[in-house]
Amino acid sequence: MAKILILYSSIDGHTKKIGNRLQQVIEEQNHQVKLVSIDDASQVDLQAFDKIVIGASIRYGKHSPKITGFINRNKQLLDSKPNAFFSVNIVARKPEKNQPETNPYLRKFLKQITWQPKELAVFAGKLEYPKYSFFDRTMIRLIMYITKGPTDPKAVIEFTDWQQVESFGRLIGTMPP
Ligand SMILES: Cc1cc2nc3c(=O)[nH]c(=O)nc-3n(C[C@H](O)[C@H](O)[C@H](O)COP(=O)(O)O)c2cc1C
């Protein structure tokens, strides 16, 4: 049995939901999982874990600076254990942009950090116009209009492929410690 940390950054809760599903799948493989928000990362003893997974959503083209800061501060420790990173964004709803090799945000992010995660995943996120502020809703609708996505201001759409999330969970569970 391995002790696995999933550290996430989530603004509207969808990356946390993905983290929850990963936790479920990994625990079904009889491992122990702790799911922690990046905001509480300082309270966690990273050395106590056998594997570390980091996940973050994209907002206006970027993962949270808290995630980048955490990765930069803990690169050596991350490198010393089996590890993985996943990105959640709406662009990944497009089949030609939903792989680690083809998702522009993940490609750019990996160039900005020196950590090279051992496993990578990209998951399509959730669109929830009614929840957004007027400014955010207008901006996202504009981006969606340009990229031929849904623009109905009442739209709530989960683009996530949960089977893909579950496969990633199983992969993490089987990574040798
Ligand atoms: C204000 C805002 C900005 C966003 N910017 C982008 C973006 O630049 N590119 C993208 O692909 N998705 C973008 N998204 C979509 C989010 O990545 C997606 O909704 C994701 O599921 C959010 O995850 P979270 O709830 O864990 O924060 C944006 C969403 C919001 C609300």
C-alpha cells in the first residue's frame, strides 16, 4: 500500500471534483490518498508520501501561480518520488487538444518549469456560465464564440471524460513507488 498525495488548485471546484474521483479510483486499489488544496500545502509533510500528484485548472491562460511556486520550491523532493501532473482546461474539449502532447497550456507550462512530471494528463473542464461574474461570463462567451464553443449564457456543461480520469487514477495507483 502506498501513501499518495493529490495536491490541487481549483477555483470553481471542478479540479477538486476530478481529484475526488482520482482518490476514489486509487483507494479502490488499496492505496491511501490525501487530497489537499494548494492553499493548505504548507501544513502537509511532503516527505510522508510515496507518490505526489499535482493538478490545476487554467484561468485566462495560466495555472495558478501558487502551483508554479510550489513546484519551483519543491522540485528536488518531487523528483525524488513517483509523481504526476494534470491540467484542467476548456480547450481540452477539442479532441485535437486533449493530450499532454497537444494541449497548448500544458506544453507552455512545461517549458516554464524545470520539473518534468513522470506522468501527465489533460482533462477537459466544466463550463458554468450562470456561476460566473458578468465580466468572466462575457469574456468566456467571447472566447467560446471565437473557438466555436457554446455561448448560451445559461449553459452548464461538463466536458470531462470521466473514463479518462479513472484510467489516470489507475495509472497513478500502479506507478511503482
Ligand atoms: C474566468 C475563467 C477563465 C478561464 N480561462 C480559461 C482559459 O484561458 N483557457 C481554457 O481552456 N479554459 C479556461 N477556463 C475554463 C476552466 O479551466 C474550466 O472551467 C475548469 O473546469 C475550471 O476548473 P476549476 O473549477 O477547478 O477552477 C476559464 C474559466 C473561467 C471561469
